[in-house]
Amino acid sequence: MTAFGARRGHELRLRPDEFRLLRDLVNEHAGLYFDDGSAYIFERRLGERVAGLELTSYGEYYKYLRFNVRGRAELEEAIERLTTCETYFMRQEYQLRAFRDELLPELAKANADRRRLVVWSAGCSTGEEAYSIAAMIHESRRFSDWDVRVFGSDLSKANLAVARRGVYRASSFRAVSPQFKEAYFAEHEDGLQVVDWLRKYCYFGHLNLLDGLRASTLGKIDVVLCRNVLIYFDPASRRRVIDNLYERLSPGGYLLLGHSESLLNLSTAFELVHLSSDLVYRRAGGAQPARTPGRRP
């Protein structure tokens, strides 16, 4: 970036009408929702992109995204900058323990004939959740000779590059014990790397959760974890995402959401299942749920 571009980018101000245009474009493309108080995020995180392209305003940037031959690629770059990822290993540990101790035994029985288990981390960020899931499957001691696959998908290609590399620094280990690190990680010059035998269970790919056709390439899924993802979508997009997740789940498969998320006013297609320390959702059919289903939300 030139000195002039950096100075100009610093002085740029995002007008309310420009913010609304950019916000609506991001929503149209990715289903992400930003309220009126989010304009500062756009201004702070996209200013360098506007300056780097030598544009004079955010309005010009919007036109570039809409009409330039490179606009689609730039839009993905903008979304990368606008989306935040705050994750770490064993986040919401109580839910992952319930997954290990209550859901996996049920699935081991239900899938005993085909001996295959597929779990999807939908919105995997930099991969900590997917690897945590793989560790819980290993700790259950029920699937050692099964075909086990943990899919991780995210909208950010930069996040996925980190996930595939599997190298993490101290902040990713804030909620785990020394024993967890010793069991599943090896020393690396840039931090700690997930051991090879655990990494082989995890597959990462770029996916927009609104794209049901692309999601269908994953096949049928036994458990979907879509935690702390729906909060970034508007209501209409949330319903589309939930419908797509429902289509991917096998009969009897489970959906796990974040602690502050629910399907209230979004879907009545799932059964609500009470676990010892959590509430999860289940697609009807297949084996009996881990606990008696509650009233449908």
C-alpha cells in the first residue's frame, strides 16, 4: 500500500447509506447479519481494502464488489475480515462430555451394522472444535475399528488453512488439562501440533451453510455441531441453515447448538432431547433418543 493510500484509508469515513449497501450485500451473499451499531466494524476492518484498491470511498468499494470481475473474490476477502473467530479446544466442555458419554453410546448401537460414524462441525473456525470432537470419539473407546470421519466446514478460507495445518498456540489451550495436550499434541516450532493419528480423522472444507446443494456432498451425518454460529445470521437465513442441517442428518441424528441458541421460532422438525447436562435436538426416526424427548419447541 502506498503512503497516500494508507493516509487516505485512514481518513475514509463510512456513510450510513454506504454501510447499508455493504451490509445488505454481505447478508445476501453469506446470510450474515449486522445491526445498525456494526458500522464501525465495517469501517475499521474494510478501510485497508478500500485504500489498497485505490478507491476513494466505501461507495466505490460497494460498486467494485458488485460489478468488478474480481468482485466475488474481494467479497470473500471482505467477509473474512468481518467475521470473527473466538474459539479454543474443549469449548463448552459440558456439552462435549455429554456428546462422548451419552450420545456416542447410542450411536454405537444404532450404527453397529455399518460401523460408520460421521460428525460435522458446521462453522469450525480454525479447527479446535473438530479436533476436540475427534478426541472425544477416541476417548469413548467405542469406534477403534470403525470408519470415523469428522468434517469441519467454515466460510473463511484463512481459518481452514489454520485447521488443516493443526498448529496452535497457548490461547487455544485455555480450557484443557496438561493431560489433554500430552495425549493429542506434539511439539512444533510454532506451538503445538495435533498428532497425526488424530488429524487423519478430520477433513476440512469451504462451505457456506446457506448452500444446501454444496452441503449435500457431505452425505448423511450422525451428529452436527453448529455452535455459536446462528447468532450471526438473520432469522430467514437461520431457517435456511437449520433446514439444510436437517436434510443432512440421518434419521435419529443429533443437532447440537450453542448454549445461548435454540430452535424456538425456527423449526418444529426436531425432537428436543434432555441429556444430563444439556438439551440437544434430534431428527426423528432411527434408534430411540438418549433421553425421553421433551415438547417440540
